[in-house]
Amino acid sequence: MNTFGASGQPFVFIIDYQQEKIFLEKTEEVENCEILFDFNGYTNVSGLFPAERPMEWRVAGESFEAYELSFRKVLSHLQTGNSYLVNFTRSTPIQTNLTLKDIFYRAVAPYKLWMNEQFVVFSPEIFVRMQAGKISAYPMKGTIDASLPDAFQRISNDPKEVAEHATIVDLLRNDLSMAAVDVKVDRYRYIDEVKTNRGMLLQVSSEISGSLPADWRTEIGTLLFRLLPAGSITGAPKKKTIEIIAETENYHRGFYTGVMGYFDGENLDSAVMIRFIEKEDGKLFYKSGGGITAQSDAKKEYNEMLQKIYVPFTGNLTN
């Protein structure tokens, strides 16, 4: 990445959660029979899209009782002070009549990726952008069903959500300081609407930025890897929280919650790989979760985990 950055060579990258599996390729050499990407308009997608058909969508989530057992293990770490915030995720079986490529084409999201019918991701969350000597991060923490009465006020004023978001913003400020100077919060807790096949959601984000060194393109890979894994999908303090995640989650994250993006020769743009469907042994699994604090309620967190099992498009739906 440093070599490509120094020479101004455009490239695409996909990095898994543990930074063990890494795809890095010159943009013009990415084979669209194996990888399709659309990163905020930077894409290798062309030609006709598959015809739309009514979508079947079934979720076979684990029971609340099973979820609660693992949740209690996370909560015990929080209550003893081992962590302040743990991003706790699960892998949920789903069934649909669509292929992963169908979902890629139909999903409406700023960052999309399909990898050889292994997984598809349609992420709303920016990781970092590097451009014009500046690095910006956009941590996303806080989700609510927009149809609930006073949803905006609820998500804005909920003490647990406020504390969780503040913790992640503080973590990301610290992370960016390892790659930049003059780090500051430009926007704090702004709310976006997200359209899904199950209705509208409200999601809360912040914007943090800092100034990069003059030769940042020659260190573009070094700077990026200093920030991994992403703070918004781990927690704080990061090192200990990663250990808690490994202990309490019931599966291997793989590429889920890794990062993906591109360098166009001048600027870098990237996203966190959330909103993720993976094929394993011929079956589909949707990976989702949320931030757990000492104030978290197990039932609410369980419902939020299930609420995030969606595809970001509308149309005919069969349950």
C-alpha cells in the first residue's frame, strides 16, 4: 500500500477483522467475475443488472435465552472494569431466494462489496477518508426503529446511547492521534435515516478529523493499519476488549467488521464491513450486533441485534 501510494497507483483493498486475510490489487486488475465493488461511486460494476423478483426473507435467530448466556459473560467483564464498551456480535442463520450477487445489485448503500458468492456487504459506515492532507473518521453508534413514537428524542436522550457514543468518539480521537495531529470533533451525534426492507432506521454518527503529514501517501498503508481493527466494532479499551470479544462470541468474524476501500491515486476512502451476509457450507448467515455497556439491558440489545438483520432496499417481500 505504501508503494502504491508513493507512486500514485490506484488500488482496492479488503482487510479482515484480525488482519490475517488481506486482498490488495491494482484497480484495473480486479476481476469482476470474482469481486464486485461500489465504494461511494468508485466501482467496477457495469452492464445490465439482474431482473428484480419478489424477495423471500426469513430469519432464524437464536433464542433470547441463548443470547443472554453470552451477554451475561460480557456484562461481568464490564461490571468488573475490564472494559467500558464491548461491541458484541452474533451470527444468525437466514433464508432468502436471492443470491448474494442479487443482493449486491439491489442494495442501496454507499459502500458495497460482493466476493465470489462467499459474502456480500452493504455498509453505511465510513471508516476513514484521507484527502487533501486530512484524515476523517465517522464512527456510527446508536440505532433505533424510526417508526417508534418520538424515536429521534429517544435515541438522542437515552443515557446508555449517549455514554456509548461518547466512549467511541473518545476512542477514535485517540486512534486518529496515532496517524495525525490537531485531531478534533467536527460534528457530534448527528442522525441519518436508513431505508431497509423492514422499514426506516435512525442511526447516530460523529465526524472526527486531523491533519496528516505532508508525505502521507508514502505511508498510507502504515497509517491505515495503525487504526485497525476499527474502534466502533471493538470497544474500549481496545486491546482488552478484543480479548473479551474472542472469549464471548460464538463464531469467527472473518471479514465481517474488517475494512474495505480504495485509493484513486490521490485520495483514500474506506468503510467498515458491517451489514454482512456470508455463505458457509451452503447456508447463509447474517452477522450483526451492537455496543454493550454496564447499563445495557439484555432484551433491548437482543432486539437491536435482530433489528440490524436487514437489506437496504424496498420492494415485494415474502416472509
